[in-house]
Amino acid sequence: MKRIWIILILIVITIISIGCDKVNNPEYNVDKSACNSCGACIGICPIDAIEIGADGKAIIDQTKCNQCGKCIAICPEDAIY
């Protein structure tokens, strides 16, 4: 029984550490091949962290982005991840 608890604790610690790493190091990016340049992400971004680049595709300014997720939710092509 003690062995099962140790295994469960190790699993929980692993899951928490993976989850915390994702929260501490979030960065949203745009798949340029999927972006259709519709601009929906620009309109929804509450802090103006997204603009259209010279190639006509969305660019996320990582220094401004607060990872609210609104752009991910609105993107019709699922180009933001």
C-alpha cells in the first residue's frame, strides 16, 4: 500500500511540474501557413499585442501579450497556439 502512495505522489508531482512550466512560460505564436489574415485576433486583443506583418500574417508581440486566450478562441483557422 505504501508503494502505491509513493507512485501516486510522484505522478501528481510530475503533473503539477509540467502544468506549472506551461503557466510560467506561456507564449502564443501564429502558424503562418494557417493564418488567413482575417484580422479577427487584432480586433479582439485587449492590449493591442497583435498586428499584421509585412507578409500579411498576424504577429504577436510577446512583450505585450498577457496570454488572455481571446485570440486563440476567435481565430477561425486555429492558427494561434
